[in-house]
Amino acid sequence: MTDLHMHTNLSDGTDTTQELLAKVESIGLDVFSITDHDDIESNEIALSTIQQRKFDAKFVTGCEISTIYNNFDIHLLFYNFDIKDDCISQLLKKMKTLRTQRNFAMFEHLKSVHNIVFDEDVKSKLLQRKILGKVHFANAILKQDASLIWQQIFDNFLNDMDDTDFRIQASTVFEMLKDAKGVVSLAHPIEIQEDHNLNFEQLFKLIKNLKDLGLVSLEVYHNKHTQRHIMQYSKIADELSLKVSAGSDYHGTNKKVALGQVTADGSVPSSKQITILNCF
Ligand SMILES: [Zn+2]
Ligand SMILES: [Zn+2]
């Protein structure tokens, strides 16, 4: 079993890296990648743990970068890089700066638009996080007002902020990574398709444009993908000669997704179908 998309509590998951590694072993994954948003500290921890003791599963370095391309939210999964590579550290440094700016704007947005002000100790705890994301803002808001509903916090208070200025262009990411070892896969195409109501041809065209920028693979298998989606995305991967990747997008208790579940119906693709494995 392969799962190339999961998050620890160093980004917006809830498991520590060690807890996640224990789960990877207990469910018997053969190949896995930890893909925190904009950060690779969990990869460093995983690598040193795996070097220190016998570990059956093969680990592939990974990171998920949120980008923008023509107003589309594009999440890029970067795999099999060298964690000491200068290209990736430059990129992560840039991502950190943008995220910090976004978060200060978010505090301001919550205060001025929604009249939500955090106590100083709550605010300083949030700011102490290495990766501070919407999930953490949502948790803090929910703690202040338990009557609110999780999804509504995102829809009403967080996602209504225009964060265009704090996003990185997909083309910039491809450019910054072009000399680095590693491959880029497009995460959860279903989210792009549903958010923008794209038909097959429109999605195909978008992915083709991304391929021209340097995209190598498509996440054909993902916990939200039904067999119908898998068929469509396999066809796109096939026609564009893209590799196929598979990931659950596991976030611990922050999302109801099981580690290793890379299809909506729980079926398991064979390792032959996950052609990105040939790149590792
Ligand atoms: Zn994503
Ligand atoms: Zn993810």
C-alpha cells in the first residue's frame, strides 16, 4: 500500500511525526511520504528516525506548496528532493514570509470585519506556531465561541479574506525548483474541478498548462476521488504522459480521513498503477 500525502501537527494535522510513523508501520504501508504545508521539519525527523532503527516502509521526502495559477488554487506536492537542497530552502523561506504576512492580515481581517479579537495569550500561542494556518485560527475561534459550527467558521470568517497578495504563483514555484532534484505532482484535482465547476476539457487544459510549466505527475488517487474521478484523471495523466500519484491527505483528527485511504470507496490501487513510484 502506498500513501504519498499526509500531514503532521507541524502543519495542520494532529499527529506528531513519531505518532504518524508508528501508524505508518501499524497499517503496513510499503511506501509513504509526509507532505506538510510549506515545511519539511517532519521530513527531517522522519529521516533521522528511519536511519536509527529498522523501518519497513520506504520513505519519500515530500512537501505541499499552496500556489495560485490564473485564480485557481493549485496545491503542488513536491517529492523526492534532498532536504539540504538550496532550492527548497529558498522556496520554504519565501513561503514562510508570505504566510507570516497573510497571518497578520488575517488577525486584522477578523478584528475589523468580524469583530473577533483574541486574548493576548491566545494570539501569542498562535504566533508561536511554526506553521500557522486557517485550521489553527478556526480552533481558536471555536474555543472563544463554542456555539459556532466548524465549517461555518471557514466559510464566514476565514475564507472571505482576499489573500491574493500573499499567494505564490505556481510558475514561480516551478521556476524555483527547476534545478532541484525531485518531481512535482498536482494534488487533489477534484478540489480544483469542484471549486471552479470545470468540465473535463477545462480541467485537461489547465493540467496541460501546468505540465508545460514543469508538472510531472497527477494525484489520480485521493480519498475524495470516486471511481468516476479516477477514470477521468487517469485519462488525463495518460494523454499528457504524466505519472500517477496516490495520497490520502490524512490530517489526524482535523479531517475524517484514514491514513492509507487513497480512494473514496476504500479500494486500493496496485503499486503498478502508481507510476510515480518509478521516479523514487
Ligand atoms: Zn492540498
Ligand atoms: Zn494536503
